Amino acid sequence: MQRLLVEGGRPLQGTVSVSGAKNAVLKLMAAALLGDGKFIIRNVPAIKDVFTMIGVLKALGVKCQLEGSTLYLTVGDIQGEAPAELVQEMRASIQIMGPLIAKLGWVKISQPGGCPIGDRPIDLHVKNLEKLGAIFEEGYGYISAKAKRLVGTELCLDFPSVGTTENIMMAATLAVGTTIIHNAAREPEIIDAQNFLNRMGARVFGAGTGTITIKGVKALSSTDYTVIPDRIEAGSYLVAAAITGGKLRIQNIIPKHLTALIGKLQEANVKLDIASDQIIVQGQDTIYPANILTLPYPGFATDLQPQFMALATLANGTSVVKETVYSNRFGHAHELRRMGAEIIVDGNAAVIKGVKQLAGAHLYATDLRAGAALVLAGLSATGITSITGVEHIERGYENLVEKLQLVGGKIWREDEV
Ligand code: EPZ
């Protein structure tokens, strides 16, 4: 196992190039199962979750080849049972359910894994795929479903669930008739999925709004597509500049995907110069407190809550963070307290009283974004911070260590003794 070591106290300076979006590309890879023939997906991040999804697709019969950031897929005869050991590694594995039920008429996968940030049921996925005509059977630790032909319908999600919206959207592309999803999630990754599906010959409209309409077609083909930039990776680097008092140019991004974070960073006295595909961020000596309420997009992203909390630990006042999307996403608070942060967690709220300085400590990354928050805190702390649980962080950040080293970050990997 490896750990990360971070020596803080250096303002970051330079340019960071953001990679393709983890939470988009994993769904496009699943959506390819609906089509036929040779796909080219560009701007693919070389991260653990992509390699896991490649493993899942290969097990289903898809030929996969990742060359740099370009992924070549050949979809021909596929089967619908995914290997448990891969599915359990990553929550996004459930995104193959919709496509396989629609394309093959059956699917069998184990209960998915993923970050331990609260109970992450898939009841909304199951309930709404059933409304399209899928018949589910749950065994010990696995889920299987079948359907002769899915039939379009009008449905309303209990919660604007990203994954559920995507599974239904994908399944409905090959259903008979029209499907309308009300209370749909509005994340940019869903718009990316709509664009990808339509390039395959689907008829999907409305992604990015709360109502998505899908007119079923007989069959889908393949396409050549470029993934959107990763807004969560971009946001993490914006906070990196703010927390180290440095100046970074964050490029290859879509600033409008970061509106909520931009507003909160400006509230925290961070200076931002926003262009069409990049942001120049200048940290300041004084960080102001800011209150955060995580919400489905376009509200403040839950995936940026841990990173912002790290910044708030150094504010000249008290900030309140309310986490409304997950039931247990404050694992990083406990670790930040080891560095001298003053954080009180009460249910889904955390009160952060800013301190002058954090001190390096031995920390554990409980999940992907918590790990990123700890790296950011380490970059600002005095002394050396060591972080175990690196495998969580490597799932979602391409070349994190190398990108930070390029802008002056003193961070390196070490084999755990
Ligand atoms: C996606 O997860 C992202 N993952 C998450 O990012 C992100 O936090 C989340 O959307 C919200 O933005 C990927 O895209 C791979 P949800 P997803 O369905 O689709 C509950 C990261 O760090 N829920 O919108 O699983 C669920 O428990 C990851 O990159 C049900 O109760 O998110 C959660 O509390 C972490 N039943 C809430 O809804 C269901 O059937 C949000 O889940 C489905 C979800």
C-alpha cells in the first residue's frame, strides 16, 4: 500500500490542466453498451475507476483499448453478467443496468460498492426501471432483472438522483414509445450523456432541466465523442490555490459548471479572473468564512464540500456546512481536527471555527473527496502530513501528485512501511 506525504507552506504557482470528467466518462462507457460497432471516446482520464469500468465492459464482451486519453471500444455480441469483484469496487457500475436491460433484456450484477459516505441504496434505480417494465429479482448480494421489451412511461423521481436519471435515460432510448422523467437531476454530466446518446442515434431532449423526454428508437449505432472537463477536479484545484495563498491558472474547464463554488470562493475573499475555458485564481492572506449548503446541481456540489471545509478551517471567522445529499459525508472533519482544525459535527451540519494555522499530521482518507480535502489541508499546514487510503484518491484524480508538483506542491508517494 502507498501513502502520500505533503510538506506544506508553499503558495502554489503555475498552470493546472484539468482532465476529462470521471462522473461523465463512466456513464458514456456504460451507454456504449446500447450501441453497436466502434466507439472513440476522447479526453478520458487515466484513473482507477476508468480501468475498473474497462474491466467490467471487457467481461461483458466489449473490446476496450485505452491509448493515452483516447478510449477505443468495439461493441458487438455482449452478455449481461458483470463480475462481482469489479462491480463492488465502484458505485458507477450500476450504470450498466439500464443499458443491458434495454439492449439484451437481462442483467445480473452484484450490489455495487463505492465511497463509504452514507447508505447508498439503489431503490430509485430499481423502482423506476420497473416502471419501464423491468422485472427484478434480488438474491444474496446480487441484483438481476429482465424485460421482454421496455415500454416508455411518464415518471417522477423522488429525488433528483444523478445515477437514476442516467439509468432511466439510457434504458428509455430503446424502449417502445416515449418516456418523460420529471424531477430529473440537472448535472452537466447528464447533458454529456444526452449528447453522447443522441450522437448514437437516440432521441433525448431536456437534459440540464428537471424534465427529460426520451423517444424510443429501434437501435443505436456508435460515435466519436469528447468528454467534458471534470468540474470537481477543477474545483479542487481552485481551492488548492486559495488555501495556499497561491496563484493558479486552471485551464481546460467550463467555468459555468462551477458557478456555486465560484460564488462561495468570492465570498471567502478569493480573487478569480474568469475566462471562457479557464480561471486564474489568486489566494489571499485573509480567508473569510462562508456558509455552505450542498444541493443537487446547480446548487453547491456535495463533491466539493470536503475541499471547501478544508479552506474554511483557516477562515477569520466561523462557517457552517450543511450536507443535504449524503448521510455521512464528514469523515474528513475528524481528520482535519487532527491538524488542529476546530470543527463540531452535529448530524448533517458542521460548524468550523477558523484557526490561524494547521499542523501536519498522520491522516486517513475515508473516501475520494475527503482524501482530496486532506491533501489541500496538508499543502497549507506547517510540517509534513502523511495520508493513507491513497487508493481512494487515485480513483478520481488523474496524476494528482504530478499536477501539484508541477505548480510547486511538495507532495510525493511513499510505500507504507
Ligand atoms: C453521483 O453519484 C456521483 N458519482 C457522486 O460523486 C455525486 O456525489 C452524486 O452523483 C451527487 O452529485 C458518479 O457519478 C459516479 P445520486 P450517484 O444518485 O449517482 C440517494 C464522487 O465523489 N439515492 O444523485 O450515486 C443516495 O444515497 C462521487 O465523484 C437513494 O437513496 O448520486 C444519495 O444520498 C461521490 N436511492 C443521494 O440519493 C437511489 O436509488 C444522491 O445520490 C439512488 C440515490
